[in-house]
Amino acid sequence: MNLIIQKFGGTSVADTDRIRAAAQIVKQEIDSGNKVIVVVSAMAGITNSLITKCANLSKLDNQKSLIEYDAAVSSGEIVTSALLALELNNIGIKSSSFQGWQLPIKTNNLHGNATVEDINIDKIQSQLSSGVTPVITGFQGISKDNRVTTLGKGGSDITATLIAAAIKADRCDIYTDVTGVHVADPRVVPNAKKIDIITAEEMLVMSSSGAKILHPRAALAAMHYKFDLRILSSFTNHPGTLVTSKQITMESRRITAITSNKNLLKIDINCSSESLSSIYKAFLDEKLQINQANFAPLALGGGNISIIGNLHDKNIFESVLNQLRQRSVISEFVIATNIATVTIVGYGLKNDHSLIWQIAEISENNGIELLAAYLSEINISILVSDQDSEKLIKILYKFVESVSHG
């Protein structure tokens, strides 16, 4: 008997028909002799609707407003968990719904993007021992101040994987509306092949580089706590993609996937080297995420910082940088929003010295200007203009296919 976590995303519980279908998937796993813990998202579109309603009423720019924001947007998962528990009981599977605070799932006080600090599994284990299948709200926890918190968009993935880690589940299954992870986004490359198996480390890079199929913090949990995870569709019987913490090659180079991220901005800042700590502290104080940062010193003592951040933080970056300029911490800055990264994910990429030059040649021959490139052992991330990103993905997919068959 295995212990399986089954997480159902918004499209998998979009209406009562989809909830009935999800209940059958749970029943099938239980009928095969396994114990199941279910984690659910809100019905498709509900969370976005609640976010819009909150934004219409508040700027959401202070702690008090974010506390109420979390109380509002977490309500979608409460409805889904109760409806799925109702249907499971209806088809003969004993079930009870649980909200994050009832376990509890303990988080810090960062409302809107909280971090999980501890999960008490006593209630879950008690329910399983009594033959009851718990249906747990994803996305939500409770702070030290006993207020509901949320884990950020896509946070139900985080809930599912951290419960899997806490209870030492044998596997975590993430049910969505796609058949698994593909070499490239099928919306950009319609014939992109599905990946049967990928390492958790590669999945983490993909998720952090723009792939929306799994939350990066969920991929990190699978990698850190070393459990298997499957990404599969609730609409078909396809086996999906296995995400494993085990290494699946030795030292041979392998290109696994290509992904992109258009939701970025590039900031060039002119300043002195002595200003770096003040700049980074100002960003830290506003909880601004920096994806990449490079400092290029100039001969006369100044320098240029080039930063890649998230597009949704543009207004906050601009406000902070204007304040730094007024204080003469920086002399000037330029924010560019028409940029994107295209990332190749794999293994042994940095050690293949010819690969980046092949990519540069392919790009040049197709009229694509490479603005920058960042290399590691498992990814090459290329900065291009937004309008060139999909073109580059298609070209690189053909290159990857020719290399794979070559």
C-alpha cells in the first residue's frame, strides 16, 4: 500500500462535472489499494476573479489590506474542498475537507506570498488511520498571528508537495489540463514532444524560467525532499511526466527542454561600486525579486548594474530607483520592458564549449540579436527582445531535434 498525494488544479475542478471526474480518479487510486490525500485549487477563474475584486476596492499596498486580501482570495479553495469531499462521500469514499488552518499549515506573516514553516500531520494521519480520505485546501496557511495566509499564485502545488514531504508520501501527482511536460510550449511549437522523465533539478530550472506547468517552490520541494512527482492530465489516461530526484544520466550532455519568460524587465543603473549595498538593500526592503544581476565597473570609477526583474514589479522598481537617484545613490537608470529570456534546460551544458557558439550562430543567421547569455551546468538562458522569443524557441527546437537524432 502506497501513500499518494493527488493535487487537482483549477481546470480539473472547474465545475461539478469536473469534480465528479476528479472523484473518480481518487476512487481509482484507492481501489488499487493505496491511501490518498487530496489537495485542491479553487475552480478555474475563481481566484483571478477574487483578486480583481480586491484590487477594485484597495491598492493592496499595506499589511492590513493584504491580510484581508488573503482572507478573500483563499475562499475559493474552501468551496472546492467541500464539494469534492461531498462527491467522494456520495460514491462511497469516506472523506472530510480540511482548511489549512485546521491542520495547521503554519507560515510566516508575509501575506500574499507566505512561506511554509511547519505542517502538523497529526490530523491527516488520524483521518487516514480511520479510513477517511482528507481533502485539503491548497494555497493557504495560517500565520503566527492566527490570520489566514496565501502562498502566492499557483500555491496549491506548494501545499501538495510540502504535505508529501511532511508525511513522507510515496509520490505526489499533480493533475492539470495538459498531458505532461513538453520539450517546448505546444502553443509555440505544436508538434513539441512530451517528456517522459525529467529530473527535479531540471524541472526547477524550467519552472523558474517561465514554464507555468509547476510552481518553482514545488519543484524545489521534490528536489530537496527527494520524492517522485508526476504531472499528468485529469482529462485523459495518459501517464504524464515523471519528475524524479534521481539522476538519469551520467556525464553525457542532454538537452531536455526549452522554455521562455516574457514577464520580465531589464534595468540598467549607473552608479559607483560603493553604492551596490545601498541599492540591493533598497530592493530587499521592498521585497523585490532579482532574477539576474551583473556589475560592470568602468575605468573612471563608476559602473553599470544590469538587473533582470519581474514585470509586475515595474512600478515598485521605478519608485525605489527614483528615490535612490534623489539621494544621489545612483546617477541614472533605464527600464526596458520589451525583453524576454529563452532558456535551454538539460545536463552538462556548460561543459559543452561549442553549444553556446552554435546557438549564437543559429541566432545570427536568423536575424535574432542576443542581448546577453547566462550559463550554468544545467541551463543556458538567453536574453532577447520580446518579439524574437517565439522565433528563437522554434529555431532552437529544430536544433535540439537535429542534435538528438544526430
